[in-house]
Amino acid sequence: ARTAWSSWRGSRLSIITSEICVSRVLSSVSWLFFGQVGRIASQLVGVSVIARLLTPADFGVIAIALMVSNLAGLLRDMGTGPAAIRSPDGSARFLGGIYSVQLVIGLILAAALLLLAQPLASFYRVDALERVLIIFSVVFPLSALGGVHLIVLERAQRYRDISAIDLLAYVGGLLVAVALASAGIGVESLAAQAVVSAALQTILQRRAAGMVLRPTHPRHARSAAGGSLAVTSFHLMNYVVRNSDTGVAGRLASADFVGAYSMAGRIAQMPTQLIGMLVSRVSVPMLSAEGLDRDTLAHNAQRMIAGTLLASALVCLVLVALRQTVTALLFGAQWLDSVPPQLVWLLPAAALTSTSAVVVGVMTAFGATVALTRTGVLSAIAHALALLAGLSVDVRWLPASILASALMALGIALLQLRAVQADRAMSPVRLMPLVPVVLLLVACALWSDTLLLAAAGSDPVRPIGLELLEAGAVALLLSALAAGQWRAWGRRPTLDPESASERKTA
């Protein structure tokens, strides 16, 4: 009786702990969701206005500048943010050490961007790029002043405050950009938006954290060094995968083509970034919580990955069907010749990329630093091969190369996650329930006659009634697929007899 009571009590405590964890995650997801929805809504309104005030060449310049600044942004904290969130040490000396590291790196990045502004402008043969990079250099010291305060908020899971800060900072910067663009200032208005948003975000983060941090010796942050370097190395590889296309297009094609490509990427990434960010951002605290057994961790990981893929595929395939209507509403009729043909490739690629981000978030939560590095290297190699294959034909085949790269990157990430779970005697993520959705994404791109569209560089005019009919058919098909697969996605994983025996022995 005593043994049965102890067993029941232990299982009950595990269930209660899991329910508390799920409740916290749902609360975090809801606040992040509303914050990101507000940000995306304001972003859509702002881009719709600015796209009618600036030229495609202006957006091409800012796309190249963002490619450079994103690289610097990866090095801004050297991966100490995720490592500090997972670290049990929350002392002032530990946080002060990270604060010192981030301040020094922010100043170094600003100086490097100032020095490289003119050579990069000459390399891409765009004079305005130098001015934009000089403005962007201010962002990194500003962000470093509030980086540790954001860590404090995330450690406390204060996602309501984080969402509000992100939204207010973005709206403030967007208002400045619209005002400057209306006054006749060109691409510099978009660069000023980044500076204003960074300044507002830093101010609000410091006020919300409610603490005064003083820089201490970096040795106090030594415990976060190992994991931070591994995370940074992965993100550097991931940067190559996500930004090399813009760098190549900026060198081989005109600024107008780069501008249209970047605008198509905005449409593709806005909804999928929302989905992928929400799930991957909460995956670290959710899967790192104490008291969760291995089966529960595997079950949560499976649901996060499958749910992200399904939601991203639904949104992206509906947008593929409505590509001309969405482009005309957001950017104006002047973009109809260049943006829709690229959307049929970039939208399915964005759905796969958001799912890959969640898989990476799961590996980060498991602390699988070696697997992260290996995933980044293999994804970069696959991306390079896809780009070479597409660019060997023509630069207009670049969107098709991105879809092939996203497909290979997702496969690599899933295989690496399964290897990590096998090493830890966990039930591996099941791939077969994911295959129908992936095949549907690829088939949609091929069915949309994208080979001819990419070669011709234009999209035949489609009546809005036909687009609505296609969107409804896609939504019904995915709903039927979800109804048939949800039980398989939601079922708690079980170990096979051999793995169960090995775990029992351990």
C-alpha cells in the first residue's frame, strides 16, 4: 500500500507540475501573440504607406544594409542572452559581467560598421548604402544598454511587458519613418526607424526591469561562455543561410530586383515569423522546466513542431492563392509585375523555415550545443548548393533556390533532433505525420506554374474570384489533413521496447 501510495503521489505531482508549466506557457504565448499581432498590423500599415512613398530601389538598398547589420546583430551579445536565461546564476555580478561584454561588443560593432560603410557601398555600387550603414551603426551601442535588462525580463517570464515594449518601440520608429518619407527623405527614413526603435526599446526595457546594473569583470559571466559560443556559431551559420541570397542578388542584379525580392520576403515572413517566434521563444523555458520527465518533453516537442508546420502551411498556402490581391493592397499596383511570381516560392519556403526555427529552439532548450553547430554547418552547405544550382541558370531563379534550401534545412534539423533524443533515451520526433504537409507545400509551388513564371518574370492577371476560390480550396484541404493527422500529432510518444529497456537499465 505504501509503495502504491508513493507511486500515485509521484505521478500526481508530475501531472500537476506539467499542468503548471503548460499554463505558464499558454500565458506567455498569448501575450507574445497579441504583441506580435499588433506589431505586424502596424508593420503592414507602415509598409503600405512607405511603399507608395519610396521606390523599389530604396527598398533594395535597405535590404542590403539590413543584411550587413543583421550579421553585426548576431555578434551583439555573442549568444550570452540564451545562455544567461538558462543559467541558474542570477546574481548582480553575473549579470554585470554579461553587461560589460555586451557594451564592449556594441562599441566594436559600431566602429566596424563605420569603417566598412564606404568599401561596402563601392562593392555593391550603391552610394546611398554608405549613409544608411553609418546610421545603422548607432543601433548596436543603444541595444547593448538594454540587452541585460531584457534577459532579466525573460528570466522572470514577463512576456506581457516584453510584448508591450516591442510594440511601442516599433510603432515609435515606424511613425518617424513615415514622417521622414513623407517629407521627401528617401531610404534614410528606414534607417532612422531602426535607430528610434532601438532607443525606445532600451529605455522601456530599463524602466520595466526596475534595476540598476553596473558593469563588472567579464570573468563573472564565464559560466555562460561555453554555451553562448556554440549558440553564436549556429546563428552565424544560420545567418549565411538566410542572408546570402540578398548579398548575391545585390551584387548580380539591380537594386530594383533586390527591392522586389525583399518586399516579397516581407509578405512571406511576417506571418510565419509570428508563428515560429512565438513557439521557439517559449520552447526554452517550457522544455527547460524542472520536474518534467522525458516522455513529457518529447510529447511537447512533437506538438510544437507539428503545430508550427500546420499553422505556417495554412497561412502561407492561402497567401499563395491570394498573392496578387495581397500585393496590390499592401504595396500598390506598381509592384504587381515583380512581387507575385516570387511569392509562390518564398511563401512555402517561409513555412518550412519557421518550422526549422522551432526545431532549433527545441535543441537549444535541450542544451544540445554540438547538434546546433552541426545543424548550422550542414544547413549552410545545403544552402550554398541550392544557390549555386539556381544562380547557374539565372538570378531570377533565386526564390526557387530558397525553397530547395528551406526543405533541406528542415530535414537536417529534424534528423539532428532525433539523434539528440536518441542519445538521451527519449522518444524521437515522428516524421511521417509531417510528410503530407511538406509535400503539399512543395506541390503548391510546382502546381502554380512557377517554372514558367520564374522564367518569364511576370504573373498573368488573375481575377479575385479565382484567387478566393483557390484560397478556400487550400484551407479545406489543410483542415481535412489536420483532422486526419491531429491524433497522431497529439498522441503521447512511447518508447519502443529496446529503448525502454535501455532507459530502465540506465
